[in-house]
Amino acid sequence: MKQTTVVPVLALLIAALAVVVVTGLAPPPDYTTREDENSYFIQQVGMFAVNVYKMGHMCQMYYKYTVECWSKPAGGGANYYWMVLTATNSTGAVGQYVSTVWGIPGSESKTWKLLSFSCTS
Ligand SMILES: *[C@@H]1O[C@H](CO)[C@@H](O)[C@H](O)[C@H]1NC(C)=O
């Protein structure tokens, strides 16, 4: 009887571990608000991050989509956004990148700031 209950639990644990390995990335602990990564707004924030990085580094990159995004209040109506996004580089290869952005929702993109951008692979 014991054996039959242990096996499904183990299978669940293995499945959970596999999910952690695939995603691999967690937001910093203070980023507690989950954003809707499919929303137009969050897609715009992701595109902003790629475009600013691309201009600063003179490289060919194309934003594809945001995998996940979390935010934390920055004061003055602004938020910090931490996101995992995908983009293609000059070889056309799709890579995953982690970026943090500061900005006030609804404000012009020129007031937004790219704080960090790095390749995860
Ligand atoms: C392009 O992205 C792929 C996947 O992330 C990576 O392996 C490759 O080194 C990158 N190439 C350049 C030129 O950045």
C-alpha cells in the first residue's frame, strides 16, 4: 500500500523540479507583483528594453516576447519591472534575456530607463 502512494508523490516532485530547471529564473525577492506578460503594456516594456540595449550596443536584436514579468513600486507612481524576455540576435538565434526597467505606466517612453540587460544562456 505504501509503495503505491509514494510513487505518484515522487513523480510529482520530479515534475516540479523539471519545471524549476526549465524556467531556471526567479525574480528578486522584492518583486512581488506578477504582471500579465501577454498584455500590450508589458510587451511594450519588453520591446523598450531590447530597443534601448540594441541602440547602446550597436547590435542587431529583435524583441520576440516577454516570458514573465514582475514589478515592485519605485515611488512617485513608477515601478521597477523585472522580466525574462526572448529576442533574436545577429545570427537569428533566439535567446533568453533578463532585464530590469524603471518607468511610470502611461508615461512617454523617453522618460523610461533601462537598468540592466543580460543574456541568461
Ligand atoms: C546569438 O544567440 C545565441 C543563442 O542565445 C548564442 O548562442 C550566440 O552566441 C549568439 N551570437 C551572437 C553573435 O551574439
